[in-house]
Amino acid sequence: MDQAIEFSSMDGQQLAGRLDLPKGRPARAFVLFAHCFSCSKDIAAARTIARTLADAGFGVLRFDFTGLGASEGAFEDTNFSTNLADLESAAAWLADHHAAPALLVGHSLGGAAVVAVASRLPSVKAVATIGAPSDADHVIQSFGSRLDEIEQSGEAEVDLAGRPFKIKKQFVEDVSGAKVREAAAHLGRALLVLHSPFDQVVGIENASGLFAAAKHPKSFLSLGKADHLLSQKSDAIYAANIIACWADGYLDADKAVAAAASASDKMTVTETGNGRFQNLVRVGQHEFLADEPRSVGGGDTGPTPYDFLLAGLGACTAMTLRMYATRKKWPLEQVSVALSHAKDYATDCMDCDPKSRIDVFVREITILGDLDETQRQRLLEIADKCPVHRTLEAKAEVQTRFA
């Protein structure tokens, strides 16, 4: 699923983005995606790549650079440097609301941008480029005869993919000064270069330039007969699946989460931002989702809070019976516990005021094994001695404070 988000650029403009998240599970790491020059977050390739990565378990933020798509600002006042600043702002939003990006993916000039910005983002472990130029000033070639007019008059209207854009001299000077290959040489992260030898917009020699400049670990993959914009959906899916598989070797997000969780004896429950009620529950090295049914506005991606309470009672009951039977050396083969919860009257208070209703937990135990009736009845009694059962029947105290 994806959701619309907004965040502020360093210049105070509101930038529009979309966050693609895995369905029914937490993201194993977050990806920041940079679109191609004069494109938007909603170009077909960007949508397909983001959704495919989300299906592979990643959270993906794609957004419109200043002056493009649904973002505020004037495109003619932007340049390569402002694109890098926008990427930093997007990374900061991810860090504040979910987790800092561990993987950067950039398409075309967006690929050059993610290579250039990676050193500013300590959380980034790996960078992948798709049809990226090895120098940012490659984009100037598309200005053709208008380049002289820009140089002489300070600005000119340029046709880019059938749409008019005003380009100023400051843009040309800024991209000309960008040192993408130098950034690749000092990347300090794993790099994957994806490029098609049939790319008619950014030639395959650019992939060679990036790959030669970068230090190991680095990888190159040919995108076959794909065009520059990955117009065929199958090409975009293929690129995204390759990125997902390749990134597994460099992203240690899962290990870091597990290590942090195991270092604490506390259970944590944190909103995921995926839907209205979904929460991520972490217990040691284990994690799972909690949610509410769709009937009350949830996404039904995990058990409800009361489901977890019933599960605790059921698990504790089964474990208690197993420990007792093992100690007695009884032939208990399997225990199964079915549970339900309702608000009801106490059995000795059938005529009480409706406000006096209490929580009633019904527990039905199935026992398999060659047990006589005396043993079965004793196990039924032992069920009432499980710790969770005693906690529920006792008067517990919950202490709440700010962390």
C-alpha cells in the first residue's frame, strides 16, 4: 500500500511524496528513490519500482523535487544542488517518521544525485543507479541550440520530453560543476549500476564511467533491451527485483533491529504509520503486527490487543499443563486451548446493574493422550494455576509514565 505525505524542503517549500510500504508486515529497511530529470514521483517506472520493492519488504519514499509534480517551488530556480538538498530533507523525514534510509535508488539524473548525496547520509549502506549519467552535465546535451541562448540571455525555454521548461544560466553552471565520478570514487558504500546498452538518452559509456570510478564493493547489471525510461513494466520490475536481491547482502537493518531488541528486556509497541491502527510489536528478537478489524477502521493485518491477551492466556495454560504432565511423567501427547472473551455478569450476579458487567474469559481445553479421568480432572485444576490466569484474576496495577 502507499500513502501520500508532505515534508518541507530546506527552502521551506512543501514537497509532495508517496510512501510505499509492505502489506501486512513491517518494512525491513527504508529506501529513498530519486526520479529522472524533469520527471515526477508518479512516472510509471518510479511507481513500479517502488511497489515492487515494497512487495519485497522495503519501505520506499519517492517524491517530487522542488518545482516538479505536486511539489511547491519554481523549477527554473532549482539545480543539481537543490536536488541534493531535497534528498537530504526527504531522508530527514524518513528518519523522523520511520527509519533513516539504508538504500538509495536513483533513475537517470536521479542516479547521479543519489551518488552525490550518499556521503551526506550516514545511514546509507548501499546505492543503486538506473540509466544514470556519470557526470551531471550530461543533461545539458538535451538543451541543444538553446544552450547558447541560455549563455547569452541568462535563461531560455527548453523542450524536455514534449514539455516546456525555463532553464537559467545558474542551472547550467551548477550541473557543470557537479563532480559525480569523484563522488563515486569516494562513495564508501556498495554500488550497483544498472544500465541498458540500448539506452538512447544516456549512453552505456556512462555506466562504464561510474563503474570504473567506484571502488569495491561494486556491481554492474545490463538491463537488456530496456529503453531509458523503462517504459516496459517488465523491465522496471526486473530492475527492482535485482536491486532487492543485491541489497540483501549489504543492508544489516534486520540484524541491527534484532540486536537492539535483544539488548533490552522490554517489549516495545510502535505505530508503523501503515493504516490507522497498525503497530509493530517487538519482544527480544521477535516482531509481529497488531491491528484492528476493518469493521472498526483497522487494516486487519494482525491480531487485536484482546487477541494477544487471549493468546497469552492460552499459551500459558498449555505450557503449564505440559510442565506438570512432564513432571508427573503422564502420557500427555498434545494440549490445545480455544479461547473467547466477552463482557458479562458474574455468575452470582445475574440481576446486577448493567454497569457491573465484568470481563469473562472462556477457555476450552482439548487434551490428547492415554490419560485416565482422574489425571484429566487434575490437569483441569492445574490450568487455573497458570501465571497469566492468576494475573487476570488478581488486582493488577499498571504504572504509566513518559519515557
